[in-house]
Amino acid sequence: ARTAHAMAYDSARGVAVLFGGWNGSDYLGDTWQLGAQPQPHGAWADVSPGSGPAARGSHATVYDSQRGVTVLFGGSISATLLGDTWEWDGVSWTQAATTGPSARSDHAMVYDSQRGVTVLFGGYNSGQLGDTWEWDGTSWTQVAITGPPAPARAYHSMAYDSQRGVIVLFGGYSGGGYGNWLGDTWEWDGSTWTQVATTGPSERLDTRLVYDSARGVTVLFGGVGSQFQNDTWEWNGNTW
């Protein structure tokens, strides 16, 4: 059992990849795959190699379908924030970078399959962050000094709309105490952040956002603001 872990779907190998998290007393550094052979389909297999990322929580992972690797960045171990980049090829972890975005936790990351880059926005490091970075498999590049700047945020969610070629961002927490949740929607087209909605789901953090490529909509579920939420919303590129 755990929380604050991260998962991504490896479409080439047909497995879900899970790393780390926190079990209430310890940070975890194990790697699991769902559907991995020789386990039957639907069973978890512990595929932790002898070495890899340090145990952590509140990190982010995405699957880079062009290069066939799961990318992991950042997170935290207790009060220590991390800024390392790792890649999982289905067998082993490789540390791919130690420079790039500042150390942070509770950021959001997605893979832009059209441009072949992993995109990171925001997070927490002694305060909420509002920077945008892209990882091309070799190096990190800061691509927007300002992003959804009003305000910087953590605990937000992002998804990649492959039909329109944009990253959708919703909500989060702007810092400064209770009640500073956000309910705005932004889109990143590879060069510019544009605020596309201020109405729709109520202000909240820790939502989950995914893109449904069959129906061409971004789906949001849950989160927490003034209370825990169990509502479901869809964004079609114009309205929630």
C-alpha cells in the first residue's frame, strides 16, 4: 500500500510502470510492472533492478513513445527535494541528467508525441513554481519563463490532447494558505501558454486528468478544494 507514487503506460511493451511512493512510514524505491511476463495479464511483477532512482514520493513519470522509455523526474524524500532525471527501458534504470529544472515535488509532466518531448510545468520548491521545461532525451530546456503565471502552482494536473497537439492544464494550489485553490484551464502549444477557460470544474487541487483519444476529449475526475470531489468533467477544447 502506498501514496505519492507515479505511474505511466509503456505502449510498446503493453505494461503499466509504477515507481516509488510513501507507505506511511517509509519512502519506497521499488519498480513494478502490471502485465509483465511471466506474470499472467493483470498481475503485478516486481521488476526492481539492483540500482536505480533513490526512494521518493511526489515525483512524476511519463512514457516517451518515440524512444521507448519511461521518464522520471524529481520528487522528495522527507524534506529533501530532488532534481534528477531517470529513464526506464523495461529492464534497467539509467540516470539521464542531474541538471535542468530545479529540485521540486508535486509538479506535472506529460509527453508531447507530436514534438517528441516531455513537458514539465510548475511544482513546489520553498514555494510554488511557474516554469516550463522540455526534455528531448538528451537535455532539459526552459521554454517559457512565464507560463500559467497567475499564479505559479503545484498539485495541478496536465494531459496531452493528441488530436489538437496541445497540453491541457487544470487547477492546482497557488500557496499562501487554505482556500488558494485554482480552477483555471490553460493550454500549451509548444511555444505559448493560453488561458482557455475560467469556468467549469470548481477550484481544486490533486485532480486526475487524462486524454480520451477515441472521443477527442480530456477527462477530469475528483480532487479536493473546500471538500473532496467525486465529479467527472470533460473538456472538448472549447468548453467543460
